[in-house]
Amino acid sequence: MNKLIPLLLVVALLQSCNQGAKNNASTEQAIAPQEKPAPEKQSFFPVTSYFKGQLYDILHKGINPLKYRTINDHTDSAWLKIESLTKEVDEFLHPEIDSVNLINLFTEKKFMDQSIDALTFTYDPIGELPDSMTLRHWDVYVDPKSGNVRRVYMVKQVSENKTMQLTWQGDKWCKTVIIVNNPDGSSVVEKEEKISWDF
């Protein structure tokens, strides 16, 4: 019995020391500031600057683009005057999409799309958009090897039953397609315009 009492005292002493160390560690954790990772700051791909750079290249090279207009399966073509090109592609330039603009309205997702071998940037609304905002969605496809933009695709809501799809194929052409969405769920292409400068 006499030997048992000192043994119990040693065990009790060790447990209390161990408990004190645990309490000190938890107290230190509570006192130490909790480091949280800083939220990732969004920075959208500067789409409008890209379009303006493409326009500069076309104007600098002095290329007269060819415009194709298709209505009701009938296509006409005409050479564009170089000075009217910016006006012809105005829908691509508004609203301005840059590295900080529209961040409060849209969110960005980035991923590598193996099916088309492209780094893809996708932009969708965070919530309900203001009535003045016709832009609804856009995608940017970048070649992962060269870093060059392959294509930009945009969707605008022109009116309650009309949608505009805009596609810019890097260094080659751009196209706008007006689609009428019928009440029965069907849709029909009202007009298509394509401007080509790669011959």
C-alpha cells in the first residue's frame, strides 16, 4: 500500500503537467492571430484591348476587309473601306471589358479544355444584370503553347426575343449573328455578318 501511494502521486503529477502543456498550447493558439488566405483578386482578360490591338494591326497593314452579309440564306459581299472598320465592329468594343471593369457584375472561371487544347476563360453574371447591360456571357480561348488568343465568343441580349452571338477568330475574321427566339422555343437566324481580313 505504501508503494502504491507514491506511484499514484507520480501518475497524477505527470497527467497534470501534460494537461497544463495542452492548456498552454490551446491558449497560444487562441492568442496567435489566425492567418487566413487572402481572397484571390479577380482580374479579367482585357478583351477590348485585344480587339483594339487586332484593329490596329489590320489598319497598320492596310488590309481592306471583306464583309459578307447573309439574310434568308442569301449572301452578299463587299469590300469595306478601311476607315469604316471600327464602326463595323462597334458591337465588339462595347461595353468595355478590361482587367478591372465588370468585376462587380461577372465572375471568371479558368480551366484547361483538353478537348480543344485551349486555356479557357469563361465569364458569367454573378446575379441579375442591370437593364442597360446587354452583355450576358463571354469566353476567351487561348493557345496554351503560344499564349495567343485563338477566339473570343460573346453573347448579348439585343431585345426580349433577340440574341446576338459575336465571334472573333484571332488574326482572321469576326462575325455577328442575330437570332430570333420564338415563343414556342424554336429559334431562327435573322441575319449574319462576317468580316474577314485573312486572305
